[in-house]
Amino acid sequence: MKKINIKFLFRKKNKIGNLDEVGAWPVNYLRDWEIMVLAFAVGLIALSIFSWRIYLGNKIAGGYFVPEINSADVSTKIVDLSRLKKDLSILDSKQEQFIKLKTNQPKLVDPSL
């Protein structure tokens, strides 16, 4: 079995090129791209973990645990029939007024005349 030397993989390669062609020396494009891709990958993974925590923690997907609803905690509201009848009469009167306005629309006078 062939042994892999890990130090050899990460060792910086020193190459001296033509200094007249390069504007900024030393330029190592491979190293720069590796840093950018690694930073992007780490950022993407961190953003994914953060968004997954929000998705689960903010009860968008039901939260971590689904809460149990006890029947004793459920409150019931009683409808007041007299108040409901008053509201219905108000709505009926508003509907009648709307129908009157719709059938007998006021004539608009042109102000430029």
C-alpha cells in the first residue's frame, strides 16, 4: 500500500517566473481560487444550517415538537344573539342605502361649463 504524505500535498510550490510579465508579484492564482471557493462553501453551509434552524425553530414546519392541546385549556365564546341581530340590521340598512345610491346616481356637473 502506498503511503500518502499529507505535508507534501499542502506544501507551497516555489516557482520563479518572468517578473516583467506579472504586474503584482508573487501571484498565486490557484491559492486565491482555493480560498474563494472554500470561503463560498463554508458560507453556503453556514447559511444552510442557519436557515434550517429558523425553519424548525420558528414553527414553520411545526417546530421541534408538536405541542399537545389539552381539552381543558380550550376556551369557548358565547355569541350574544341580540348583538348579532343589531349587527345584521346595520348591514341590511347599509345594503339598502347602497342600492338606493346605485339606482339613483347623482348627476355630476362638468365644472368647465
